[in-house]
Amino acid sequence: MTGNARAAGLVKGTLDLLVLKALSNGKMHGYGISLWLERVSSGRLGVEDSAIYQALQRLRGRGLIEAGWGTSKNNRRARYYELTSDGRRQLEAEAATWHEYAASVAAVLADEVV
């Protein structure tokens, strides 16, 4: 992927939330998460692979995800990540906060200045 998370328009702190969301769909490896973000955002959220792996390490360190080895679709060894129960709760809480924040920003932007 090209560009970094800030250049791609991600608000600081949202990458971890997006990674948690990706993993809510089931186990994925880092490259799979990158592909998922690109696909779901229609290419608007280009995030460097290194940023994804840094987020995965942060989330793992906080006990929000677990990692284990598996075999990818192309028959290569890959580290797969999955949400823990704490990670699922964190995703729900952060998603609710994000939706409230986005609604507030949208309301401010919709206010017509006369």
C-alpha cells in the first residue's frame, strides 16, 4: 500500500479501531487486513503494511487480539490474528463513541451559515 495512515486521511487513533473491525469478521493475517481495508473503503484508505503490523502489535500488547500460526490460501505460513473477548468489547465501545463523534461533526457541518 502507498502513503501513510495520516496521508490517507485517517484520523489519528482510528487505525486500531479499523483493525479490530476487520478481525470481527474472523481470523485474518496482516496482509488480509490491508486488503480488507482497501476493499471495504473502495481504495480510499490506503494504509502502509508497516502501520497495520504496528497496530497489530499494539492491540496484541493490550490483550485485545491473539495471534497464532496458520497456512495462507497460497500455502504459505502466516500469522493469523483474532479478537479476544476484551477486543470485542473494546470494538463495541469504540465504535459507539466513533458513531456519536461522526454524527456530531456531521451536524456541525450541516449547519448553514447565513
